Amino acid sequence: MADGINVELVVVRHGITAWNVERRYQGQRDIPLLFPEAEEGLLALRAGLADERFDAIYSSDLHRCQQTLEWVQAAKPGVPLSLEPRLRELHFGEYEGKVYDELKDLPHYRAWIDSVGELQIPGGESAAQLRERLDLWLADVAADALANGYQKVLAVTHGGVIRELRRRFETIDFWEGTVLQAQGRRWELTYQPDVNGQGEWLCKCSSVVPVPVSEVL
């Protein structure tokens, strides 16, 4: 059996946008961060990651995630950075740009809510389709880590992505997986490939990012 590897995976959500404030479904619309509203959270995240040193960084290619990465200042010279479409938010299709009150009486929306995201959104994705692209991304992270010895990886992404990763690594309920903007999770993972080079990520522990001030003091 091939040698495994331990990876610390830090995954954070982008900062606040106007559509977050208005509670609109953003999905894959390329909405920028909202200033000055986003600044407080971004500065707290920057401070929380100030002493971190990452071997590789992956970011959703949507602008709000790239802006967040710039504010966090985690990308150092020589650290590989990959802009990754597979880290985009769930594609909300016909729901994008709309708020709950505009959708609540639509039968397909009610069915989607009742399915906790498992039904495919008209013109968009299902949770299973999101998980499928995340599985492909995680397989590439494993390959990169094994090939290059990465031990600590940062990913800047979206709330729906982190929800699905939490469901995978923390085995929690759909409704428990929410993270706020400019916050995220830290997972201590082990990847053990088999003789065919295929394997599975196993989570040893998880924690909040950034660490709450009450736990630092």
C-alpha cells in the first residue's frame, strides 16, 4: 500500500456582499464584496490567519473569493495558488438573484427546501452534483499533496461548499453546516491511498476559523 499523508485543510468563506445583506441567492453570479460592511470580518480573518503558513492555496475563481484572499494576505511568494471553478458555490439556477419571499410559493422551490437541497434546482445543480465536483477537487488535492509533500492547505470558497464539506468530514445535519462570511473550518485529515492510488480522506478533528477571541484569551 502506498504511503499516506496528513494534511491540515483550512477552508474559509468569502466576505460579505450586497446580496448577502439582501439575502439573495448568489450561487455562481460574480458578485463582489461589499465595503465597508465586509471589512470587519475580513480583518478578523486576516488576524486569525496571520501566523499561518500554507503549502498551497486553492480559491474559487469568483471575484468575491479572490478579493477575500487578497485581504487575508495568505498568498505568499512561492506558495502555489490555483483558481478553482470546482470550488464555486452551488449553482442556484432560476433562484439566483431572488429572495425567499419571491420563491416561497413556487412548488419546485418548496420541494427543493423539503429535500434539503437534494433535488436539482431548475437551471442549476443538486447537492449531489456539488458533492461530485468537490470529490474530484479533493482527489486532486490528495494527488498534489502526495506529489509535493503539502501538509497545510488553504481554500477560499462559499457557504454551500463548506456546508457540504462539513457534512462529509463532521457527519452533521444539513441545517447545522452553516458558516458566516469570512469564517470557516479547520480539518486535520489523513489520506491513505490503496495500491491503485485511490483512497479516502479521514477526518481526525475539526475546529472553527478564526479561533473565537474568548478561546484565545
